[in-house]
Amino acid sequence: GQLVESGGGTVQPGGSLTLSCAASGLAISRYAMSWHRQAPGKDREPVAVSSGVGNITNYALSVEGRFTISRDNSKNTVYLQMNNLQSADTAVYFCSAVDSERYWGQGTEVIVSS
């Protein structure tokens, strides 16, 4: 399986971005899908997760109310809508699929700067 993220870029504080994660070689409907991020000099941390069954979502406290994870199983794609972005959100964002195995994408960079 392969995951390819896109949609990163530079945005001003308070702005919005939508990240996409396109999957191939695996059906995301069977996987728990999640977004993680890694800021410079910090460990990778989970941001949002969408369960494989029931589409239950959970968010890190730092992004709850601002970020929304969603999936389109027909397009085999997962999204992360990010609103009211702050400088602390600057990081490389990674998509992950997990079932009996875990897959990672290569990441897409988000820079929040004025």
C-alpha cells in the first residue's frame, strides 16, 4: 500500500488549509486512518484519527475544534481540514493507515507564518 499526501503550503495565522491523503494498493475503508505531525526538533505526534469501523473521530486537544478529519472511501482518500491555523501548527504532516500493518505517507509541509 502507498499513501501520498498533498495540500501543504504556507499560510498566514488564522488561515485555512485542507490536506489530502490518497491511498493506493489498500482500501481505506478497512483501515483506521490518521494524521500526525512533526515540528522541527520535536517528536511526531498524532493529530486526528478516523476509525475503520463506525468512522469515530478523535483529535489532539491542541487542534480540537479547529481541525476536521474526513474520508471519502469511494475516492480512497482522507482529508484534514485545518482552520484558524497558528504558528504552533507549523510541521510536516503525515498520513497513516493501520490495520494489521501500518503505512505512512512521505509527508507534506505546513508553514504558518505572517
